[in-house]
Amino acid sequence: MSITVNGLDELKKLAGSDLGTSEWIEITQERINTFADATGDHQWIHVDPEKAAEGPFGAPIAHGYLTLSLFIPLFTELLDVEGVSTKVNYGLNKVRFPSPVKAGSRIRLVAKLASVEDVPGGVQIAVDGTIEIDGGQKPAAVLQSLSRFYA
């Protein structure tokens, strides 16, 4: 369920708030292969299901950066900021990949709006995110993402 705010002042009022949990999305082998093609990272642990079945995880796993790249579509399910001219990714403060995501697994995002700070012409938000694996003991990723919204 998405939270919608209109403008920077409403966004500032959300600082420190839990943003909720996204829907689950499946990490298919096709998605992993498409990411491998886009990045040129065709390591067998990702794209060779037969060899990966005999590897350390017992199945092909998603690239860590594939999991990370899905932060934005998962995040946009949680927060919609209207009444701004521009929305940009600004970077990351920290990222960890505690557990691999096996092909066929489902992931979702749990997020908190850690802070909202003024920057020239807008605001910068820091979002603490945990990408969970359905049935997993550890998360797939733990991160803090920075975005900027301009009036």
C-alpha cells in the first residue's frame, strides 16, 4: 500500500516513519539471465542452472546488484511523492548482501524514511531498506538509499 504525499513539506513530515512493506516479486531465472546479458556478468553461479545446482548454494543465485536494482521499483510501491519537478537517485550510504537469492525465490522491501534534509532547491531523503526473502532466515540486502526531490 502506497503512501502519497504532495510536495516537499508533506514529505518532511514523514521523516522517521515506517513506509511499510512492498508486494513480493519473483526472481526468475529469466530475470537473472536478462540482468547477466545487460551487465555482461555471466558467471556460472547465476546463469548455469545445472552447474549451480552442484555449487555452494544448490541452485543459481541472483546477482547482488540485481537484487539492489530492484530497490527502486519496490520502493515506488511504498512512497509516491507528487508536486515535485524532479526525482533522482543520489546514491547509497551502505549496502550488504547477507543471503543469496536463489532463482525462483520471492523478495520484498521493508522500508523506513530515516531522514529528510534540505538541499539547495529541494530535499534529500535517506531510506533504510531491508529486502527480505520469502521464507529466508536472513535478508537478501540491507541498505540505506539516498534520493533527492526538487521543487
